[in-house]
Amino acid sequence: MNILLVHGMFDTGSIFRKLGDELSKRGHRCFAPSLRPSDARDGIPDLAQKLDALVNEVFFQEEDLVIIGFSMGCIVSRYYMWRLDAARRTKAFFAISGPHRGSMLAYLYPGKGARELRPGSALLRELDQLDRPAISIPTYTYWTPFDLMVIPAASSHWSSATETIIWSPLHSLMPSNSRLCSDIIGKIDLLENSPICQSSGES
């Protein structure tokens, strides 16, 4: 499978080192780009457009993808799927600690992206209205009640997704949590072995 991993605010693609390494060992092709500016000062759509360009440099435009987002990367991924037509090639979406309903912490940082990550922002409302494609895409969300970056932590709840609570002590430790990694890997293995993926020749 082709796996796209999208990092969060102030992060780089290296946040997925453990999960990416484990997926690669199982024969999956992983791509974890580092998006700039990582604080999203120019907005979520700006990062999504840059992500689209980078993906098209690595994968053919018709190749299927599994997308894994972390934190702000979940919102970038949702915009990428719904607004930039990537949903048509997405076989599954995994959202780790995404501020789907915004974070109060976003009020403490300047920039367009931070404003878009505030509860009730126009962008988050727009994405909620565009979530209907998720009905046909296997979609999963993972969050920790101890999250101090997504405030309140329950803002990571996403009604369009199958939800798993991970008892991780820190937001930043979520992408490397052993239980979370095992769960994602297991679901991707099942997806790869599904008749649909086998008939499409995915590897």
C-alpha cells in the first residue's frame, strides 16, 4: 500500500519515524513529507496545496493512498481529501489526535492556520459539511483524554470516524504509541488483503 503520513503543527515528517519504519518493514511504501511553514501561518489550504504537489511528485496521480494524519495534519488531510479531490484515491484515513472541533490553545498563537483551528472556525464548519465522502472511506480517529494540545481533548472526537481512545500521557507521544501503531498496522493489513485492493493490484 502507498501510505501518506501528514504531521502536525511545529512538527516534521520525522514524528512518524516509528510507525513509518514498522509499515515499511511490512512492505508498504511510506511518504512523510515535512510541510512548510509548519506553524500554518499561511493557512490550512496553503499546506494542503503544498501536500498535493509533493504527493504528485512521489506517487502517480491515479495511485491509491492510505492517509495517516497527526494533530493539525488531520485537518490538512481532510482539506486535501475533500477540497483537492484526493478522496477519490483514498482507501482509508487514520486521524491521530486531530482537533476536529478545534482547540482552545489555538487562541494563543497568531497566524491564519491557528485561527482556522479555533473552535467554530469557518474552515472547520466547512469540512464538517464536506464529510459525507467519509461514509464510503474507512475512517478512524484516535485520541487521548490527557491531551494538552487539543483542548478540550474530546475535540478529537469525530462523528464520521470509528473512535479509539488511547491512554497516552502526552499529545506528542501518540504517533509512536505501541497500541495505536499496532491497531493502524492491523487495519492496513486487512485493507491490503481485501478483495478490492487485491483486484486493483495494490502493493
